[in-house]
Amino acid sequence: MVGLIRNIRKTSKYFMRDNLIFTAGAGLGFCSSLAVTNKLENALTMGLGVTLVTAGSFCMVYPFKKLISAAGTHHKVSLLMIIVSVFVAIFGFFAQAFLPEITANIKAYIDLITTNCIVLAVISEGLTVDFWEAQRKILKACLGYSIALVILAFMREPLGFGTVMGFSVMPDSFPRVVLMVTPVGGFFALAAFRLILRPLFLRTGIVYAEPPACECAAPKCETGVAVKKPRPVAAPRQRISRSSLIIYGLCGCLFLSFMLNLRAIPSVHIQFSILLPVLLNALFFDGIVLSKLLGMCPLINKSRQIDAAWKMGVAVIIVTTLSTALNWLVYHAVLIKCSDFLSRYSPIPVRLEAIFYLTVFIVTIAVFVQILSVLLRRFAKTVYEEMGQFLELITVNCIVLASATFTIPTGASFLVTTVTALGYGLHWMMVIVWLALLRRQRLYVPTTAWDEDTVAILLLGMMAAIFTGIGMIQLF
């Protein structure tokens, strides 16, 4: 019995000490852990997909590790994402063949394994060690991620549906907690597990507490005397110039005049009446963060400072809108036309847009971000210095890829796709700025076993609950 307990504890340490969902504060892999854990079958499929895709991609990347490591950060990430997208497409085909019902429910999130932070982080770390050590790290990270998904699903599915893998485990008289199978329930379930399990892991020694940052530990000089930190000087307040006020006033007058005379131009009025509900739906009612549970990793990491939050938000809006519009053109002008051309001469109907769309989207986004960085560095160096690092991080932001995969394959028009991407970007910026403002209030937790990221997840759950209520209001 003692040996069994010792083995269980040793195994728990192996998979839970650095678990990126429950114990770590990095905020990695939160998107899929919230989105697919409303059913256990979805969680198992996603865990299997992440494990197979990560292992297969690493085996393909490892022989070229010197070449990839020598590339810059942006090129390295882009190459890894392109390779990962190929294995994601292969896994998606097998999942559709053997698990069609489950795949239909989580197909969008299977595609987004391409931008899963855990996959990219584990592969990048594996390139710095030998092959078998890297495989051990991949097994540890992916199985820990899968265990976290299963634990979350075991809580959400019985409470929400009363079943586990289709088998009834709750009596009919037991009230169903519908909140647990909604996006709001995903936030609260993950926060609850982190609040409960992390103190338990710390008490049992499965994980170690991070040393708190103590302000009293001032640096010392060579004589051993503590050096006092200089007091921060308040930055001067920036005032709006008179010319800026005039420009803002003229822009406001022009916008007001446009709104008042909109009915005078029937074609513009028709497009406006179509696109405005699309924009409001993407901005408030069907947001990329609070409804689709995407973009969580950079959202939590970059919401610790207001300055970094709004700069990252602006970069996300620009890249998401323009790259989605460019992907729409590539999808319809290249993939569909090439498929139509091949169908005339090939006896087997091959649709390239159904096979290679994910890889093409990734290549387009990576090339666009690289070109935008070069242009900003050449013609707007000040702007590049302020947000150049954020542009490189956007390549792995899943909302950039999701805004294309959610809208373009459905057959939406160019304007609808672009406006939807703009709404997704505005929604992400709105949420990250609000979260940064709330976290600025120094939300201290009552114990060192809890971290600020868990409190941030709770705040996002409250926002999601508010926007879920707003989404029930019928405006159009």
C-alpha cells in the first residue's frame, strides 16, 4: 500500500508539477481547455490530437534543428506553424473518418492546434536537447495537458448534461447546471480547479511554490550596504493640442453628416444596414474571447500593463483585419480557381480549398506580418519600435487564424469577412484593456498558493456572463 501511494505521488509529480493548465502561471493552452471540455469525448479527442501532432511535427523538424534554430524568432515560429499545420490537416482527415460526430463539434478547435502555444513551446524547447530527452518532455507536457482536459470534462459534463461519454451518471431528478456547458462555465470551472488543486499540490509537495517578489530585498553594493531605489518620477501629462482638437471635431462632424445623409445613397445604405449588425455581433454578442474562448494566452500575459495591452490590441486589430482580407482573396482567387481548373482534367474531384486552406492561411499570415514589419521599420521606425515586438507575437495569436477559418470557408462575402475580422480585433482589444484596468487595481490574492492569472480568469468569466446576458437582447 505504501509503495502504491509512493508511485501515485511520483506519477502525479511527473505530470502535474509543470502542468501548464492547472499549476503554471504561463497562461498556455487555456483556449482549448475552456472550449472543448464540455464533453469528455471532445477532451479526449483534443488531447490525442495535440499529442500526435506535437510528436509527429517534432520528428519532422528535429533533423533540421540547426537550420531552424539559426533563423530569427519570427521565421522560426512561422516554419514551425507551417509544419504543424500539415500534421493538423492529416489528423483532421483521420478524425473526420473515424470520429465524424465529435469532429463536427470541435473541427474549428482542431484546426487551431496549429497555433496552440503548448505545441509550439514544447517543440521549440525540444530543439535545444537531444532527441529522446525532447520526446520525454513532449510526452510529459502533452499528457499533462490531456489529463487537465479530462479532469475539467469530468466536472463539466456530468453537471451540465448528466452523462459521461453518453452514459447517464446523474439521476433525472438532479438539476442540470447548464452554466457548466457554456463558455461562462468554462472560465469558472478552470478558475475553480486552479483555486482548489494548486493549494493541494503545494501542500502535498507535488508542485513547489514560486518565491514571492519581495521589495525589501534591495540590491546591495560591494560594501554590503543596501542601495536605495530611486523614486519613480511621474511622467508629464500629455495635453491635446489645438490642431488635434480641430481635426477630431471635423472628423466627428463628417461622421455625423454621413450618418444623417446615409439614406440618400441607397447602395451605401443597404451595405451599411448589412454590415453594422455583423460588426456589432462580432464585437459584443459573438466575441472571439468571451464567446469562442480564443486568444486567451496573449490576453492573460499582456494584460499586466495597460500600455502593453492597448499596443497589443492595436496590432491585433491591424493584422487580423488585413490578413483576413488577404486570406479571402487568396482563398477565392488561388485555391478555388486552381481546384476548378484541376476538376476539368482530373477524373478524381480534388478540392484544394478543403485540403490546404489551413497551411495557406498560415503562410499568408506569416508573410503579411513579415512584410508589415519591414514596411514599418523602413517608413515608420517610431511605430515599429513601439509595437514591432507585438507584431511578431501576433503570428501565434489564434484569433488571427480563427477569424479566417471561421468566416472564409463558410462562403461569406469579402466585406462581411473583413468586417467580422475587424469586430473580432476590436473585441479582443476591448477585453484586454478592460482586464488590464482591473488588474491595475492590485488584485492581491489571500494566499500565495493562488496566482493572479487565476483571478484574471475569474474576471474574464464575469465579463463573459455579462456579455452572454447582453447577447440575448434582440437589436435587429
